[in-house]
Amino acid sequence: MNYEDIDCIDAGTEYCPCHLAEAGECILCSQLRGCNFCDCVNWKGVCIYQEYNSNGCKPKDQRKNYKCIVVNKDIIGNDIVIFTIQVPHNVCQSLIYPGSYVFIRTLGTMAYYDCPISVMEADTEKNYIKLAIEIRGIKTKQIKGINVGESIIVRAPFWNGIFGLKNIYMAKSGTSIVIARGIGQAPMIPVLKKLNANNNKVLVIIDRTNNNDDFVSEYLKKYRCDVIEMKTLDNGELSQEFKEKLLSIVQQEKVNLVHCDGPDILNLKISELLGEHMKLSCSNNIRMCCGEGVCGSCSTRYKGHKVKRLCKMQMTPQKLFEGRRFV
């Protein structure tokens, strides 16, 4: 049976039920999608339908904006800036998990300037988060202009920055492979932390692409990673060197997870190479604007006229690409 194990990242949290429930588009609850029977896709220990009714048939309050202070700013090369931002303690606590991200924007700008950035590190003792930002477009160029001591707007917390989160948490006492390309080195740090805590031997394959600046070496040492640097992609295909190395490790080691923080083409090619039986996880590279499933920018079409809101829906990388319409 080709069963699709989907989940909603917010189900069972203080942000559930959300505006999707009010619109009859709940990801998990069949009754909040207009059905006359209960057929939860993935039971989370909380009845979303009852929560919705108990709340007066209204969605729960969604994420808040926080005015925070930039306490440090490091410029790495020509196009990477690492911000250290002081945030409220409860917000910092909620951003320690793999896949955590926030929306940030400059003071005085409208909400559509929100830019989703993965959390590189969350320190709950000092109450700060580190964000590595690649300067590309209008939003990130504005953010780059913020200096130490100035304010920044942070909307948080969000958690669906990684697909296949269950596989990361289940990977224990084995060999885990982490592949990162370019700015994808930043969101891999919480993954390395979790895999190290679960007593795994972690092999990291890094493709620095056109950016040779190293901003993760201290973390690689801290989490005792074995590091290999090589080119992963060659004209839209996996490079022969990378393909041979990855398959060699999988054959020789007891691999319990292959995680990739890179572009969708890299995630897709690795998924095709390793097949459906390998435990995989990967970065969520979908375009986001609201993070709440409302704006539609994360909506992705699949065969059978299915539409999935990928800012909230949690699935494995294999299912992420299976039946997906790219045109």
C-alpha cells in the first residue's frame, strides 16, 4: 500500500485550530473540511474539531510580531550576514528544534516585507537566536542595513523548515549523513545538534558552491562531525564524485538517515538515487509569505488536482516530490 503519512506542523499546539479550519481547509480534521464523519489523517492526541468549537468556532490567535534588538552582526564575504538577535525567553525556547524558522523585517515596513529565515542557533540562557542570511533580493538587502543596537521585527515561532522531521528524531545510535550546499549550511546546525545528542556518528558532505567562506566550522567541531568537501551538482545532475561517495557510505555504514539542506533539485536527485526505503529529510525551500497557509504562496499542485500547503504540511522528501507538478 502506497500510504502517504502527512501531518500538520501546528496540530496540537497553541496555534491550532488555525484560519484553515475556519475556511474548511484543515489539513488533518475531516469534519473541518466539510465531511460528516471523523476520519483524522494523523491523530495528535487533541481533537481539532472540539478545540475549534470550544473556541467559539474561531481560530486560535496566530503568531505575534516582536520588536527585538540586534546584539551582533557578522559580515561573511560579500553576500552572507549573520545576525544575533535578542528575543523573549519563550520565543527562544520554542526555536531550539530542527526546522525552526522566523519571519523578519525592518522597522516601519509592511508585513509583505517579511522574510523567512531558518534559525541557525537558539541560546536559551542568553535568549538570543542566530540567523545566517544570504543577501539576494529587496527584502534581504533592506535587512542587511540593520546595525548592532537597532531594532528588528521578528514574527515567530515557525517549525516547518524541514520535511521528514520524524526521521531526524528517530535516527539513533547509527550513522547519519548530512549534506549541505551554500547557505544550507546554516539550517543544518540544529540537525547536527539533534543527531549528536542521539548518539549518532555524523558524516557531513559540504558543497560551498561559489562561496568559500566558512561560517560553520566551530559547530562541526562541537558536534564531532566527519567532514567531506566536494561538488554535489554538475549541470543539474548529481556529480559523479558525489554520487559514488554517497552510495559507498550507504553500502559500508549502518546509515539511519540522509538529510539534505540544499536546493530542490539536489533534494530530488538524492531522493531518486536512494529510493523509498532510505530514511530521508530535507530543507523546505518553498516560497512563503505568511507561514500560516493563508496567502497561497506555499500552495503546490500535485497529480489528481491536489493542493498542498507546504508551509504547514509535514511529509517525507519522497512524498514531497512524488506526483508534484513542476509546470
